[in-house]
Amino acid sequence: MANLNIDIGKLHLKNPVLTASGTFGYGTEYADFMDLSRIGGVIVKGTTLHPREGNDYPRMAETPSGMLNAVGLQNKGVDFFISDIYPQIRDVDTNIIVNVSGSTIEDYVACAEKIGELEKIPAIELNISCPNVKQGGMAFGTTCAGASEVVKAVRKAVRKTLIVKLSPNVTDIAEIAKAVEAEGADSVSLINTLMGMAINIEMRRPVLSTVTGGLSGPCVKPVALRMVYQTSRAVKIPVIGLGGISGWQDAVEFILAGATAIQIGTYNFIDPTVSRKVGEGINAYLDRNGFRSVGELVGAMERG
Amino acid sequence: MANLNIDIGKLHLKNPVLTASGTFGYGTEYADFMDLSRIGGVIVKGTTLHPREGNDYPRMAETPSGMLNAVGLQNKGVDFFISDIYPQIRDVDTNIIVNVSGSTIEDYVACAEKIGELEKIPAIELNISCPNVKQGGMAFGTTCAGASEVVKAVRKAVRKTLIVKLSPNVTDIAEIAKAVEAEGADSVSLINTLMGMAINIEMRRPVLSTVTGGLSGPCVKPVALRMVYQTSRAVKIPVIGLGGISGWQDAVEFILAGATAIQIGTYNFIDPTVSRKVGEGINAYLDRNGFRSVGELVGAMERG
Amino acid sequence: MKKYISDWTVKENTSIHAHYCLLKLVSGETFPETLPGQFVQVRVDDSSATFLRRPISIHFANTADRELWLLIQRIGKGTRKLSELKPGQKLNLIHPLGKGFSIPDTKNKRLLLIGGGVGAAPLLYLGAYLKENGFQPAFLLGARSEKDLLQSEEFGKYGDVYLATEDGSRGEKGFVTAHSLLQREKADFLYACGPKPMMLAVAKYAAQQAIPCEVSLENSMACGIGACLCCVEKTKKGNVCICTEGPVFNINQLTWPI
Amino acid sequence: MKKYISDWTVKENTSIHAHYCLLKLVSGETFPETLPGQFVQVRVDDSSATFLRRPISIHFANTADRELWLLIQRIGKGTRKLSELKPGQKLNLIHPLGKGFSIPDTKNKRLLLIGGGVGAAPLLYLGAYLKENGFQPAFLLGARSEKDLLQSEEFGKYGDVYLATEDGSRGEKGFVTAHSLLQREKADFLYACGPKPMMLAVAKYAAQQAIPCEVSLENSMACGIGACLCCVEKTKKGNVCICTEGPVFNINQLTWPI
């Protein structure tokens, strides 16, 4: 049994497997299928200062080895989270991390401050990369200046571990990562969804109500892996890798590319127990190959 | 039988189906399987001023619903093309378009000038987006200034129809398209491959000799479709769509998204006759839905 | 209700006319309590065109024999592959999902179950469940033609069956919502499942006649357990997931133009 | 040689020990001329993990019966699916691909065909072809253990067979390249196919002994017809596609460290 512990800033993970925001609800949705204490943490879905109804239906399109979504940050707002959700999940024996989103810097800061006061939430994931909301996070996440600005403001407001979730819809993701590192982010997570589209050729209109949406699933894995590789070599803070992970083999690829921890997203929909299996698979791989800890595997490639 | 004719600048296509550079050799490789006169044109593989050996093996990795390649523009140079290849293909009854690549503006111009003198080559596709060559085209293709500079120089040197192939590895592909339109490009083709990576977890090293490579196949279709949609609304010149087309349904999606013509790439490897079938499928779709010409279908979506 | 992921075994897979099949599955493990109107999420396989699970309504559930029936229309790659399953093969399900139809408090109500095409599927188990609980349900089933009227004999086991086809090949000619039964008799409660335009027509009739009415929706979804938030329906309470708050809704909850 | 894309029908699919199978296919259309050492590109199906065709060497070709044999090791998803094919099922092939082994001009040459594991596959058809053309080939086959020595009786139909296994479970113990035959007799021409280290060892032996030698390479490829330029081998003429210039090369053409 290898040592699977990993630290991300002040956040201590019992293993490097997290579930990605927007794909695992508040964790409770999956409690029938698996013991949540078996994974390193749950990143609960995107929370905003005010309640949001999200986008109109249809919000989903299946694509080759993946899917598009255009949920648009539907949530009942941070106050509802604190009053109604937090009490239900605060005592789950894993790290509960809240993904915070917004349309203005003030909203980001106000929402993050409220989450920052919750004792049992050890970290915040700042979403500056949601492609499905007008004036949403992606406006911040696609320039260094925008990313710096929002991270600087939130960093001032919260002392908890701050993870910044980056958009892949940029020319140079490593530059954005360096910019948020410079403003005090403890970690970056990548990739959020790639912006994509699907068209219904019989109706002759876009499948999604929003025309474009975010692409996720195994189809994006090669792009995600490349970005994790580039970013982990550009920054000193730990990188959390995600994008198309469907099994432990994919997770090992991300860790070898330089990810300190990984998130499982879309594949939770196909196999609700995949996150537990990935943790077990990483452990077995480490044992089989003589690694004493998962930390030894991070970026441990022969060349490149 | 609908009218499938389409014009791209001065280039006249009998139907909107082209084969993508680097996936169809010089056309002759496919002559055993299909009659090349059945498609609108063949874009022959990337040609450079000087011969290039390309990258080391391995150059390929299979990925979910796609593949990575890192060929690196292996070709025997433009003079060999003119002396040895051109005579073999000049009389094929379809448009033979040459994809021109380079590392410096001078090389691009010199290569394009030589191709420009060939009577039976009606158009040049300028590749400013190859991700697999150091100081290769992608350096030009990821900034508006770089793209403008190379297109301006080549435009001065050649009078033939000039198609510029764009990189998807950018924050805003429509901006790049506008920049090359302003310099006199007759058309843009998109998308070239997305930069990706794969890792062999047993060897613990990148699968490709070049570490990263270009992702293509059905997995990229949603991204390509979105970029074609965005670009076709930003420029007045015709857009040629490609990225993951594996059948006529995909081609119709691209045309509805705003593409005037389409290219078939990676799927030629799986079904060498796919390009002929796509043309037939588009025709049947037009007939079934009461369109008299493929031109009527371009961008013909109800909303968005 | 606790949800399970488990492999089921194909017991029978019978083609019905050209486009449908009846898939009978047997549970290898426990057979959880299953309510009429609930659905399952089926893992077809790992082909590139069938990445996500397919939500399929429960056609019939037999707790004693641990059998679950799915009635499937071959419309895409996923359903075609399901139709090709052979006895003995395994199928992975997440089960049971969603909230079912409501069951009236008093037994002497006239209950009419209106189905359109393959959409009638969940009404078989609803009818059987109602009969077993002392009700006398009646079925009004419509389809494009005789070949799309499915399982009408099976429905007959649990109540009177009235039929309509658009081409008149069986039962009354015309849409199910134009069937003379609806003019002749007024039910106390309507349940409807079928294509959206048909359910909308039933909902309008119900609203006009002031009959309580439940409909079962089929929005596209990814997870089936309330995590992805893709399958939302606009209700008077805002956007809600049909996989957890539905798929059955009282028409009063919806914002349909009725 | 003209290449064809066509559907073939599975005639037999026999498991061999735990990890191999012998797939016999029958052509529905014409059976094109097929040379020893050529290969086919097999379309497995459309699963997300088997997007590309699989290049597989031709184990045996029987023009009279229009039969093509493929010897397959289950190593990934694609080969596993091939091993599960049932008689009567169809398989789409691009065929024939590449250049084959060269056939000597004079009949009295001592020809030794050296195979390692499943890599020995193309040597069966080569041996049969040589025998039919008046040569007397001999086979030297090596593998990890007895269970990985494939088709040795079949090889015996066309010439003497010498065996070696790494664990000594059959034939001489040790690598095929350490077999005593190579010390005892000097062949006039060597053909080798197997894992790269084994072929490298054969090539070194051949170079040392000044015996002409051809090897068959297995670089990963996408198209199989010289379009994708992925399967290149560095030769003295530069990078060349093994799918069109090979898969068989004389070791003199290569830049191997021999």
C-alpha cells in the first residue's frame, strides 16, 4: 500500500482523486453508490452570490466520446448553500471544496467570503472559465489581466486554500497559470470544458439552447493532458489535472504529465463509482511499479 | 439532383467535398478505392521550399474517437513536387490544391511562388497552423500580427486563389480570420489539429517522439463546428470547414454552421471512400429537404 | 429510495414489428422496490456514439420473478444495440430512478391511462400496479398505425383498452386525443405518456375538463441522478431536473401553454 | 498491386491457448493476388478505443478456397474484439498492403525462416509459398514458453521445424537466436519476424555471418496506404513508410545498430 497522501496548499488529501464541480452534485447524490470517504475530496457544484436559474433546455448534446453541456451555473445561491446544503454535508469524511463562480469581481469576492467562513470547507475552487454564461467567468479566464484581477481580489478576501480553475479556450494556458500564481493562488485546476457546438440537421438548428456549450469526456483528454504538461512545467504551485479521465490509467497519465491531484468529471455520469475505482487503481499501479508514494509519480517521465 | 457547385474565390468546385492535406497523400494513394473525379478537390500534403525528413518515429497515438500525429511536414520539397509529382496528378479530373508550409516568410513566399506557376494547380492552401514543427507555421497562426504578415507576403507573390488554414489553438479564431481576410486571403479553412498529448504509462514517457502532437478525428468535431460558426459570422470570405467529419451528416452540420465547403481528414484512413460517400449524402439530403443548391444550405439555421 | 448499479441478465429479447423490441431482464442481485413511472439508466456499451447511458422507462416490473421489462424503439445507435442483445448477455443498469405516478387515495375513481406509441411503455406497469391495488384502470392507446400499437393484449390484462391509429389501421382513426371515449366519458384522473404534442393535447383537454392529469417527460439527460442538471423542465418553481423531480409531473406544476 | 476494401466473412475463429486466436476469413468477392509478408488493415468496429484500423500480417492465404488466415494475440481492445468474432460475422479489410518478402532466384538455397512468438505469423505463408515454388524452407521458431509457440504443426507441413522456448518447456531452452541450429548450419538467406530485440539479434548474426537477411517491421500506423506518414522507419534513404516500402526490409536498408 503506497502512500497516497497529497497536499495542495493547506489542503490535505488522503488520496489524489477529487470529483469535478458540476458532475457530482453535492456528493449526496452519489452516496447510494459509494462511500464518499474513499476519495480525496468532492468539489461541489458552481455556487454564485445570487440564485441562478441557468440556461433553457436543451442543455446537453452527446458527441463522439463526450458530451456538450450548457447548464449555465444553475444554483440556489451561496446563502441557500450555507443554510440548506452545508449542514447536510459538513460531516462527510472527505474534503468538501466549493466551486465559486460569478459575473463581477464584487460577486466573486462576496461569494468567496461567505464560503470562507465555513469551518468544514477547507478550500475554494475559483471558476474563471465557465463557457456557458454571458459575462461569465470565461471573460476573466481568457486573459492574463482578467485572471489576475479576479484572483487578486479573492485572494485578499479568503485565507483558505485557493484553487483557480482555468479555461482551455486560450492560446497559452501556462501564461494564465503564471499570472494567477503571481497573485497568490495555491493551485490551478485544468481543464474546464472546451467550447463546442452541435447541430440538429433535421431541425436545422443548434442542439443547445445557448448555441455553444462546454465539451467534456474522453474526447478532450489529449488536449487536457498537453495543457497539464505545459502548465506544470511553467508554475511552482501544484496543478490539478482533469479532462476526460475514465479510469486509473488516465489518472496515471495526468500525474505523469505533472498533475499533483486529479479530478473526475463527466465519467461520474457513466459509472458513479469510477472515482473510488480510480483511487484503487492508482494505488495498485504504484505498488506494482515500486513507488512508495503518489508524490514520487508526479511528473516522473523519462524524457520530454 | 441538387446543384452542388460552389466557388471559393476563383476556384470552382463541382461539389463542396475536399480531402484534407496530409490525409490523402497526392490523391494517387486512393485511386484504387475511388474515382477522384467524384469529389470537389484534393488538397495534397504539406509542401515546403526545402525537403524535410519530418519527426522521428513514433509519430502516432490512437485516442478516444481520434488520433494524435506528429509527422512534422515530411516531404521532398517543392522542386521534387514539381518535377516528380505534378506530372502524375496534373490531369486528374478534380481540383488539385497544394498545401504550402514554411518556417520563415521567405520560405513561404518562395514555395508559394513556385506552386503559383503551375498551370493545373488552381489554389494554394497556406498552412499557418502546423503544431508539429519547431518554428513552424503555428508561430504565425496564433497571433493576428503573425498571420497578417505571412499572408500579406504570400498574397503579393501569388494570384491564385489563396486559402489560409487556421490553428484552433487560439483564444479567438475569428480575430485571426479577420486579420488574414484583411490581407487578401480568398478563404480560410479550419480547423487544423488541436495540440494534444498521450503518455505510455508502462514506459512512463510520451507516446510521440515530439511529446505533443496534433489531435484530429471525430473527437474534435464539436470544437471545429463552434469555430466554423464563429468565424463564418465574422468574415465575408468563404469558410472551409473541417475537423472530425466522418459522414455526410457531419458535413451537413458544418455547412449549416456556415461552411461553404468542407474537408475530410482523418476519416480517410478508416474509410478510404468516405469523401465520395459524403458528396452523395449531401446531395441526397438536399433533395430530401427541397434545397435546389448546396449554396442555399450554407448557414441556413433557424436561429442562433 | 436507494438506487443500485448492477448487471442484469437478458432473459428474452423479442422483436415487435420492424422498429421495436421487448427486452426482459432478470436481476442477479436484489430486486429493489420499483414504482410505476420510474426509469433506469442503461449502459449500452463503449462505442463512440453511445458514450452516455440511455434513460429508459420501466415497462413492467415483476418483483416475484425479479424481472424488469423495457420496451424499446430502435431510433439510434444505442437502441439498435439494445435490440440486438441476446439471452444470457449482461446489461448494466442504474435503478430505480425518478419519482413515479401518484396513486389516488380512493378506489372508486375512474382512471384513464393515455399512451402514444412507444411512450405508452410505463403505463403497463402503472395499470398492473393500479389493478393490484384495487383500482380499475382503462387504457387509451394511440399510434401512427397498427404496427406501432404495442402490447395491446398485455394492457388488456389490467383493464379495458381503447385504441386509435392515425391511419385507421386499428381502432378509431385519428389522434388518440380525438378518440370518442374522451367525449363519452369523463375520467376522474388522467395519466399520459407519449410524444410531447400528444401530451400537450391531453393536458389541454384535462385543463378544459378540470380533470387532474399527470404526464411523464422524456428530456435528454446525462446522469439520471440529479447531478448534471441537463434534463431540466421549466416549472412554476423554476428549472427542475426531471430525473429527480419527475419524470412524472402534474400538469399544474408545468408552464406548458394549456 | 491493386488494393481492395471489402467485407470478409468469418469462417472459423479458434482460440489457441489463453492469449491467441486463429481467424479464418473467406472473401465474398474476388481474392486478389497476395504475397507473403503483406498485411491487411482490419476495421474492428466503432468503439471509442478502436477508432483506427488494425494492421495485421497475413498468416496464410489460400487462393483456391479464397481463404485468408490471421493469427492474433489478444493484447488490447481491438484484438480482443477480433478474438470474439463468430463464424458468419463480417469483417472489413483493406487488402493486400505493403511489399512482401523477396523470393530467391535459384532454388538450391538454404532458406531459414526465424519467428518469435506471434510474430512468426507471416512466415507460415512465406514457407508455403516457397515450398510451392520449389524451395525447401526450414523454420526456427522461438517463444517465451510452449503456450506461446503457435502453429508449429502447421509450419511442419512446409519444412523442418526447430523450436526454442525461453523457459525450456519445448525445444531448446533459451532465445531463438541462441539455438544450436545457427551454430551448426549456415543458411544462405534469413527471414525474420518477431519482437524488435529478437530481430535485432538475428540481424546482428546475419551481418556477422554475411548472410542476406530480411526482417518484417510492425511500426504503429494509421492509414496503411502511405498517406498518413506515421509508420516511418529510418532507413539509409531517410524516413520511409513501412506500409508501402515495407513492412519487409533487407537489413542493409536499415540504420539499425548491427
